[in-house]
Amino acid sequence: MQTYELTQKILSIGPTYEVRNVPEAMGVADDNAQPMLTIKGKLLSATPSLSINQGVDGPAVGSMKGNFTRTKFECKAADDRLVGSISFPMIALKKTFTLTTEGKEYKADGGYLAGEFVCKDEATGEVVMKITKQLALRDKFRIEAAERIPSELALLAAVAVDQRFFQE
């Protein structure tokens, strides 16, 4: 599994997230290192619209667009090819979502508090992705994703969780 740390910047125009790789040997990301990716959202948009850029201001490598109610997000690669989607139920007691990629669906359960989302392959019971909200002054997530989940989709799923459950 590949591990990333996604941190929302506090002083930015529009939602902005920095992504750092978490080396297995260290177990935590180096907060002083340059981000490997930056996810930037549009300011004052009725629907969430974000782009993923290499480094701080590098070329775009993907994008995500959500609907008005923040229940459906579509993730696309830089060539405008659909990579996958994230769907949230409109009304539910427990925090859950469904991740769809390459014709397969993976269900994620975040419990009642949405502290940790565990996304499993229902056929095998294998954990394919885990999104954990960390205790910090700003929104910070640890993302662990299996090789079969595109890294852009895993990172954008964490952003979608933040947009849906923690931005209100």
C-alpha cells in the first residue's frame, strides 16, 4: 500500500491541500518538505471543483468536480479521462461512501464520527483504501491505498470526505 498525507492549508484563497508521500521507514511525512502534489479548489463555487497539480504550481495531473449537494464527485485524469467517482448517500446515520473505478465498486464505512474510512473489496474482504482524519489544527488526513486504486482517486476521495463531512 502507498501512504500519503493530505493537509489543508489555512491561509489560502479557496480550498487548498498539500500532499506529501509518507516513506515506510519514517511512518510520517516531513512537513518541511515540498509537497509532491497540490490540490486547489475554486473560491465561491456552488459546486466543488478542484484540480491536482504537480508540486506547488506544476502542471495539472487531474481534477474533481462535485454536484451541488456534495453527494457525487467525478475524478478525471489530465487527459479528461474518467478515473473514478465517489458517491455519498443523501441521508444516512453512519458516514459512508462508495468508490467506483474501472467498473468495480468499493464501499467505505466511516462509522458515526467519520474518523476513519475503511474501503473494502466486498468479494474478498481486502482493504483497498483507508482514510484517517488526524488530530490537528487544520484538516489533515492519512491515506493508504492499494496499487489497484489510482493515487489521484485516493487523494481526491480524502478531499471529497473533507468537503462532505468537515467543511460545514
